[in-house]
Amino acid sequence: MKDRIYIKDLKGNVGKEVVIAGWVDVRRDQGKMVFFDMRDVTGKVQAIAVPNRKEVMEIAGKMRPEWVLKITGIVNKRPEKNIKAGVVNGNVELEVTNIEVLSQATELPFALDAELNFDTYLDYLPLTLRTERARDIFTMQATILDAYRKSLQTQNFSEFEAPAIVGGDAEGGAAAFKVDYYYDQTAYLATSPQFYKQIMVGPFERAFTVAKIFRAEKSATTRHLSEATCLDFEMGFIENELEPMKVLENAIRDTVKIVGELHGDMFARFNTTVPEVPTEIPIFTLAEAQALIAKEFKRTIEDSNDMSPEDERQICEYAKKNLKSDFVFITRFPTKKRAFYTYEEPSETPYSRGFDLLFRGLEINSGAQRIHNYEDLVRRIIERGMNPEKFSYYLQTFKYGMPPHGGSSTGLERFTARMLELPNVKEATAFPRDMNRIDIRLSE
């Protein structure tokens, strides 16, 4: 028995008999012959069942899309008039000599290339994840994750694994999911790896983690998830927030470069382009950004303490048009609107050294310089109406000496969604969880 080869390697085996395995993608009957496309992880090829092979024709006459087959066949060059230029295997086809059915599929509820209501798409994810569109999204997401990791490693960051079960809420007020724990104790699903990456500045100076985070916010929007993946880093011995911003900028640039080099075909299929990242990503203070928006788009800013979704879209529109950048940094948010551990230089009161990174109209990253002095941190916790005793484990790291430090957190799903300009972040999530869904819909 010949070893299986991948479909992408067929073009190097013209005239030879080979074995492939995969799914039936499309079937077409033409006269006495059956044409069908076979799909595996590497691509597609047209296969042909011809009448003089009765056993092959008997199976081919019954099969339907998504049947799983092992096929033996002869790789032939396509007739000149049938060559499809620019398509993988557009110049070869497989004359089938044997079919082994590995698994049959029931009749599909809809054609895989059909336009679906988004809830229907999610209801049938075990099937719809097989579409080319979904495969593109999550192939690109894997590349984003790999490139981001490698960029931070190149910038001397060490990776660690942050816990998903924690004793308290790192955000000091964000809605958290409770977990029944041992000895009648209550634990929580982590809303952020924040405390742990700060602790890891102690051993590593520069640390990062790819962490699952959980938010019990009752938000049913196109930008919110109850379970998400965050790309978090933290670094010590900084002067101000501009240093983690520069690390983040490097990681973004490295990631976009690799994604653009590997997946130009995907950007074309999604009718978008590789994002523009200038030599330096533009930086606006919150006040500057909102003043510019008010002037350019002739509208009144409703909340001067934070960026609204419309603010985010419009400042990105301005930066794209005028500064040739799909990314924008926003800095100098009021300290009272940021997490309790965000640093405020006394001379800069009431503004913090926090920042957000916007990408094609959406915030994908939030970061800051952090408070590194133990007494200052305890004082801030008390000011926010919280009990320092509940943060005793975290506070140890500041008792034992912490340098000025800062970092940021990038939402992988948001990053992916804006890379391909998807309208809903849930489409950039293989198995989305929100207030209405854990695989199946929780309410109608």
C-alpha cells in the first residue's frame, strides 16, 4: 500500500499513481463521468471517476459533500483548455483507480458556500468551521499568535503560563465568574493575568503570557466576548509608558509583516489589504484625539474621559487617510478611569501613564506604566474602596523590591478580526462564549 501524500504535492507526481485522503468538497456529474473536488489541509484537487472502473463509479454515484475518502489515482496533466491559472493544482487532476470510504456524511443542512445568518453559522460550527473562510481566519490567527510570540522572544521576553483560576479579581471591579473551590472556598476565573505578569518581572524583568481571560459582563455587542485570549507582556526598568509602547509597536510591525508575507491571498479573498504600519505609529493624547475628531467630523464629544466606539472609528479613519497608518495610540487618560495599578506622575495629575492601541477603528490593546511603590499601591487600593488584605499575595512582590515597570494586553480575537476587517469579533473566535451562547444558544 502506497503512503498517503498531501494534495499540494500532486503536481510533483504527474504520471504516477498516488494515494490521497480528505473530504469531498463538491461533486459534479457530467455525462457518464463523476467529477468531484477533494480537500485536505493543504488544498484541493479535481478527481475524476470514469465509467470503465465499475467499483469506483458505484461509490462515486452515491457519495455526497463531506464524505471522508482515501483515494488511489493517477495524476494527469489537465487539457490545455481546462487549466486554471493561479489555482493550486489548476493544471493537474486525479484519475481515480480506487476509493475507500472512511466515513459517510449525512445530507448537509445547507451548502457550505451559502450565505448564512450569523447565529446559524455559530449553531453549526462543527460544520461551518470547514469553510474556506473559517479556515483562512484561524490559519491567519495561528500565524498572528506565532509571529507575536517570536517578536517578544526576540525582544528578550520570557514566556510563562498564567493561571486561569484565581483568588480574586485583578481588575478590581470587573465582573468575574465565580468557581466553587475546595474547602467551601470561592475562586474566580481570571479576568486578566495582570498580577502574575507583574510578579514575573521579579524573576525575568521581561515576561509575557498567552492567557485565557473571562469576563462576566452582560454585553451583547460585536466587540465583547465572555472568554477571550490575551497576549500580555510586562517589562521592568522603564522610564515611562513610551517604552512598553515601543515594544508593542515592534511586535505589531513584526506580526503584520509576517502575516502579509504568508497570507496575501487571504487578504484578497476578504477584500481587504495588509495593514499599514508606519515607521512610528501616531500618538495622540485623549484630549488631542477628541479635539481633532470634533473639528474634522464636526461633532460634539459626549465623554471627555474616554474614547467612544465612534471616536475610535473616526480617529482611525483620520490616521489612515492623513498619516498612512491603520494603528493609533491614545494616551493620557484620566487616572480615575484606568485600573487601580496604573501609574500617575504627580506632575501629570489627573492624567495617567496609560495607553490604548486602536486598529482599524477598534481598541485591541490597553497598557500602562504601573505603580511600583508598595505604599503608593496600597494607598490607591484604599482610595478605590477595596481592601488591601485581599491583595496580600500580589502585594508581596512590591514589598520585596520592584523596579518601575509597565506592559500591555492585546486581544487576539480583536486583532484577528480587524486584520481581516470582520464585522464581529465572534467570527474570529473558533468557539465563542458570550451571554447567549456556550456552543448552543442559551436563550431564544
